[in-house]
Amino acid sequence: MFESTVYSKRRQALRDKVGNGLILILGNNEAPANYPDNTYKFRQDSSFLYFFGHAHPGYAGILDADSGEDYFFGDDVTMDDIIWMGPQPSVKELAARVGIDKSFPFGKLKEVIGKAIAQRRKIHFLPPYRYDNMLLLEDLTGIRASLVRQHSSLELIKAVVALRSVKEPCEIEEIDKACNIGYEMHTAAMKLCKPGVSEQYITGVLDGIAASYGNMVSFATILSQNGQTLHNHDHSQILQAGRLMLTDAGAESTTNYCSDHTRTIPVGGKFTSRQRDVYSIVLACHDRALELARPGITYKSVHLEVCRVLAQGLKDLGLMKGNVEDAVAAGAHALFMPHGLGHMMGIDVHDMEDLGQCYVGYDDEVRPSKQFGLASLRMGRRLQEGFVITDEPGCYFIPDLIDKWRADKMHTDFLDFNAIDKYKDFGGIRLEDDILIIPGGSRFTGEKHIPITIEEVEEIMK
Ligand code: GLY
Ligand code: MN
């Protein structure tokens, strides 16, 4: 946790932005895996962490935007809890640690919200994504659980996005720590990636490295020699010489800040010449984004420029043809890169995705697109100093998609399907780094840069 003043200042800023009413921020509860007492590892809600700091289940907070007061709700542990879990700080102590002097039993929450509703005061809450909190909101507000998301507060969403988007120095330090763990995970994968080793074994080692630093991975590890499947969580294959292994993995720091890196490496340690060709194109895309990313530029324009680098590279390789600018405008390159260049990162790996991507990655100026490929760009708006985003271009050969586009005669002016067919056994490449936007440019987060050039990768895999 940070100093208590960090949280007090954030809450003050939130009250100022929202202006009036009660702002209700619900923490998460334990989530049962297979019976109530056998729970998944607890993960606190990220907005609760941001404004109230505590990573324990069973709490809620209220910010009164009219009176300027904050309230913390939770139940003190019982003797039974102490016997099984050991002594725990009181709710009053927890509240004090984040600068709040008014704490109450959890049951009091209903009374406070009920009174405010009776006084016709506005209750602002964020869109819940866990069903128990949907049910709790129904109980507190009288709005049916199935409808509570629709009644979440747009003013609150926009205010939270404005605050959480720009990372404070203490947050950047935490992201750097998460990236240091990411470095260890990815370099371990590079050393283990040999023919005959199972994907599951390497995945387990990476998950263990993250856990050994106190928290879990920042999302379910993606690790596969079938990298053409963008989010491949099937780790059932045994690595084969000549294939590529794609690893997209990250960790959380002890304060739940995230890292998210992807590397694609040759099983056994040496790229083939065909792999070098495609890898060099993706690396050029990655580097072009780094050159361009700076305050004031829209990430949509960076994404589109990267797509032109990809299309030019694939044209040079004989897989695309025609005018590169027109090909990208038409969306033909999306056969190879059906996803966006990146997303925001912070206390969530896809930061604030629960609040709605159209508010996090877009604004009144830059609107989401419906075009295949571009529609998957999570972050399009103008970059600001203090944003942490990912730079993650890729190039994939997805046999089913290739067959479908060929059958549908899609973009035949720009795609040479006879040449593309020969790559259907290639797999996929993605290269991902996390970057902090700083004055005039960007910097990698974390102390050390995970090997990325062909030479660096082959060297560490020796
Ligand atoms: N690293 C997973 C993703 O960005 O979707
Ligand atoms: Mn990512």
C-alpha cells in the first residue's frame, strides 16, 4: 500500500470531478471455486484498490461529494475467524490507514444508501462485473441485478478513467517492479524452450515465478507453439524443433500493478530464414510504434502506421500486393493482424476495461471503428504524459481465416492467396512491450529489456 495521503488525495480529486451525490465503490468478495470455503486466490477490485487501498475481501467505501466525507464499511473479525485465520486489523484501523476516520459495520451500508435514496440524492456506482456485487447493488438500490450495469454512473466512469489513466510516480514504480518480474518470467521461458519440453511445464514455471514474488500472473498465461491463436490457453503440446513458441505473460506487483510482455522464440534456439523474415517485419512494427509514441499523438494513428509497416513488409515478402496505403485503409492487412496495437495498463492488465473500452481508449475526438481488425484496437485516443500502454504488433497465419477470406474473395487486390497458402503452417508472432509516455516520447517500463532482437534471442537461448 501507499501512504494514506495518496488515497485521500485521489478521493478528493474524485469528489471534485463528480461534483455531487454519494459515490459508492464496492470491493470484491471471496469467489468460491468448487465449494464455499475453497476459494480462488482473492483479487480486489482495481478501483477499490485505487481509492481505498486494501486488498482484502468484504469491504466497501463511500465518498460523499456534497459533505466531503468518506466512509469505510466492513465487519471486524470474530473469534472464530481469529482461530482459523489469525488476528486481523480492525476495520477502524484499516480505514485509518487510508486516511478515513469514519468506519462502520458492513450492514450499515444499506441504511446509508437507503437514506440517500429517500432524500433523492444521486448514488454513483461503477458497472459491476461480479454477480455477487450485482446482487448487492440490487439489495442496496432496489434496481434489479440484471439492470444495475445500465444504471451505473457515466460521470463516475469518466472521472475514474481521467484519474487512473495518468499514472503517479508511485504507480510507475510499481509497474516497473511488475515488469522486472516479467523479465524473469520471459527469460526463464527462453532458457526452457527446447524440443521435447511441454508447453504446460514452461507455463507452470512462469506462473510460479510470478507467485513467488507474492502475487499472481496479471492474466492467464498465453503460451503455445500455435501462436496463430491470439489468446491460446491450451498448453497441451510438446515443443517441436522448427516451431515458434509465443509467450504472452505478465505478473502483478504486491500492490497489484501489472506487466504484460510477449515474445516469440524459435524452439531450440535458432530462427529459420522464413521465421527471420516475418519476425523482422513484426520487430520493425514494434520499433516504429516506439518511435512515434509521445504525448499528443493518437494511438489510432500509431496503430495505422504500424499496419502500413506490416503491409509493406508482407508486400516485400510477396504475400500482399498493390498500394500499401490503400490496403491498410481497406483493412486487408487485418488478415495477418486482426488485433489492435495496444491497450492501457495499470492496476488491470487491460486497465479499466470493466468501465467500458469506449471511455478508456476513446473519447469524443477519436471514436471506435467497426472495421475488422481496427475494431479490436483497445486504445485509440491521444496519448498523454503518464499513460502506460502496450506496444504489441503481431503477424499471424490463421488457416481458417485464410480459407474463409479466400473463399469469400476478400481483398483480392491486396492479398496473394497462393503465396499466403504456403504459410498456413507458420503459426504466429507477437512482440509486446509496456511503455510509459514521457515528455517528447516514451520509455520501456522495468529495469531490463527482455531480449527482442534476433541476435539477443538466439544468444540467451544458447
Ligand atoms: N496480453 C494479453 C492481451 O493484451 O490481451
Ligand atoms: Mn497486452
